[in-house]
Amino acid sequence: MEIEEMRDGFGMVDITDKPPVHRTATATGLIKLKESTVEAIRSGHVKKGDVISTARVAAILAVKDAPRLIPFCHEIAITAADVLFDIQPDAVRATVTVTSVGKTGVEMEALAGVSAALLNVWDMVKYLEKDETGNYPSTEIDDIRVVEKRKESI
């Protein structure tokens, strides 16, 4: 097989001729934690610091870095990124909404933001979640998904 044959269908999608439109995508995800861990987050008693503020910054950085993390994701101008957290009795839900005016969607950026936020939460509280063997039997990242995707002509 020739090298050129292998390249067919492999690479970034050509969006050159697509018109720019206003695009928004919202993604969400959940990290399940011990109730005592959630209470430590809520009360600000986590050794590494403010979990929610740090996770918010991690989410925004991941939104901006999505094309570096996802090989065929186009680099686009992000015009807004909003990160919300819902602290539940035994979980933290992160929701990220990303806005852009461009030729391709922003759902990968929103998903990257949610993933980074939840991974950051896990990193900051892992010492509270470990069992006696050093494992995480009740810690779980779940339900990462796109909630909504919109586009409007400009």
C-alpha cells in the first residue's frame, strides 16, 4: 500500500469553505466521592487548597488547549467559557459551556473542560478517597456528555 493511500480519510476535516457562525456547546460530568470528601471540599479543608476554584481554572485551560490534546480538533477562537459546579452530598458535577464564532463546533472544548475539571478534583482529594490498600473503591468519574450544542448564523 502506498503512503498516499493510507492518508485518505485520515486528518483534519477541511472547513475552509464553511461560513463562520455563532456556536455554543455545553458538556457535563460527575465525580462520585465519599460524603466526607465532599464535606472537606465544601468546608475548604483540603490540603491542596480550594478545589472548586482550582478545578475551574483547570477547565478553562483545557478548553483553550483542546486542539493540543485532541489531534484532529481545529484550533478556534474561544469567545467565552463558563464553568459551573454543583456540589452534591456524594458527588461534584461540573458543567462547562463554551462559545465561539467560527467554522466548527465547540463540543470537544466543552468536553475537555469537564474532563480536566473532574480530574483536577480527583487529584486534589485523592488522599481522602484512598482505602487502606491505596486504591479508590468508591471514586468514579461518570456521565461525561454533551448536554447541548447550538449554532446560529451571524
